[in-house]
Amino acid sequence: MSGYQGAKRRRTRKVPVGRLVLGGGEPVRVQSMTKVPVEDRAATLRQVRRMVRAGCEIVRVAVPNREALRAFAELRSRTDVPLVADIHFDHRLAVMAIEAGADKVRINPGNIGGPRKLKVVAARAQKAGCAMRIGVNAGSLEKAILRRCGGPTPEALVESAAGAVEIVEDAGFSRIVLSLKASSVTSTIAAYRLASRRFRYPLHLGVTEAGWGLSGVVKSALGIGSLLADGIGDTLRVSLTESPVEEVKVAYEILGALGRRRRGVEIISCPTCGRCGFDLKKTARAVQKALSAVEEPLTVAVMGCAVNGPGEAKAADVGLAGGRGKGVIFRRGKVLKTVKESEMIESLEEAVFGELRLRPTGKGEEQRPRGGSSSEGGG
């Protein structure tokens, strides 16, 4: 469905990350992070495969020690999804992760050990063609910056990023991606807006430590969504205390709601009122489940009565409108047929897999993320 998609997307430099490119007008890429110790090789690989099937395009892995590094190197040999090594405190782990085949390393300038160590990592990344995310966090800013700025303000986050950028640029390195995250939604938005005016490097969006459940989803949607609507952002991760697959799902919901990018089924359903004569919530869930294997962008309407039926939902690709004991199946506002209530789900599936000729995607194998598998809107 078309609509206003916010401000025109800001143009940033192109930065290769494995077989993908961030920035420069490329689609906003969806990332997530594994949530089991990488040393558990089998569990990590299973999780990575589930993430990729859900649409995750770049996978980040925590590498806190040498044993984790060895497991990371093995993971690199078993998947072709772009991998990011998440490094804190020990710059030597970053260097070794690059040598092990990392497509990108994430460095926190507040705890990596100072300019000299950061330059060492940049020099090795430059030689290997590896990207680097300078990931600034409000909770780990340099003490000197905190004193000057009076705390972890948006200006403080930008100052930390600017200092790290200057260091790695002096080392001749430019495959830079930036993030400036805080658990405060308003601080995060302000920091990214300042950074977007100062830097031309791709920006990785996220609200750190957003939480779990509804609260975490709302914080992430407000923070990330506001920036995307401003035309800011080249890649994102929704940071929830949930499975990485849920993070990926929420990411696509945010992108889809803004018309920036769509993947799979978007359900449009009315809020119901006294006119509704059937269990619409149960039906909407059944529709979502029945069409869960569809990867192509598809808008499906589930409406509760004739008022909110084919007329108000005419922009949907396909849909159903229920009544008392029966319903209609429609496609872009045109009624295809009237059926019994018990036959609505099956008839809707027939319209999707027959009329629209969409095919369910098999879920038993690893799916490679494709640049063209999701539609990109708004730049």
C-alpha cells in the first residue's frame, strides 16, 4: 500500500559489509544479534539460521574471549551471512576476529583502550577490507567527555563518535558505520539527528536496552521510526529482551509501517465494534498463521462487517470481511466470492496462492537474504 513515507532519505557513503552494502541509497538493512554463547557452536548455528529465515541480513556475535573467537571462526566457515564481531575491552580480539573473517567489527570507543589501540584495529581492518562500526553507548562514554558535557547528553555521544572517527580516518580508514545509542528514546533521537548533520557515514539505528514485551517494542518503534521518518538511517537493530527472531519481526514491522521496506504479510484489521458478528481477533491470527510462509510483500485485510469491508480496505491486495455466518473474499476492493464463515480462511488462502500466484517458502532450510526479496520505498 502506498502513502506518505516521511522525509527523503539522507544520502550517505557506501560501506561494503560482506556481500551487502550499507548506505548510498541501498535498502535499510535489518540486523540482530545471537543470544547464546558462541562457544555453543550447534545452538549458535541453529539460531543464526532461524534469524536468516526470518529476514535478518547481518548477524552480530559477541566475542568476549579467545575461546569465543575460535567458535566465531568456525561459524564463519559454516554460513555466508555477513557476520559482525562485537568487541569490548580487548582490541586484540578485534584484530583476531578480522583475521578470522569478520565482515565488520563493532568497537565501543568508550572501552576499547584509547587512540593507539583503535588505530591498530583500523589498520588491520583496512588491510583486510573489513568494515568497522563505531558504536557509542550512553552508558560507557569516556570520562573526560562526560565531565565536559555534564553527563551522557546527545552532544556527548556525538563528541565521542567524532573523536573515534578522527582517529581511524588519520589511520587511512573509511569503511565506517556509526551508532549513537541510549536507553532514553529522546536522547537517542537527538543524538542521531546531530550525527546525521555532521557525518556522511552510514548510521546504524537502535534504542539500546529497550526492554521486553510491549514496552520494548514501543520504545524501539518510536526511536527508530522517528529517525526513519526523518530520512535518517541505513541499517537497524531492534534491541529487545526477546529472541533475535522477534527483533527481526519488529524491525520489519517498523520499516513496513513507514513504507520504507516490506517483507511478508501485513495484516490490516478493523478495531471491531457492535456491528462485528464473529471473532475477528481469532480470525486475524488464523490468517497470519496461514500466510506466515509468504515472503513477498502482501497486504491482507481482515474486516468485521460491511462498513469496514471491501470499500475501506480496497487498497489491500486481498482480504475478507465477515458477517453473521458468512463472509466475502475480495481483491483490491473487488468481491471475488461469498463463502460460509467456516470457509473464509481456506478461501483466502486460495485467493493468495491461486489468484495472486504467491508460493509459500519452505522453512526447513537456511534462506539467504536477498537484496530484492523485500520492496524498498522512500529512497
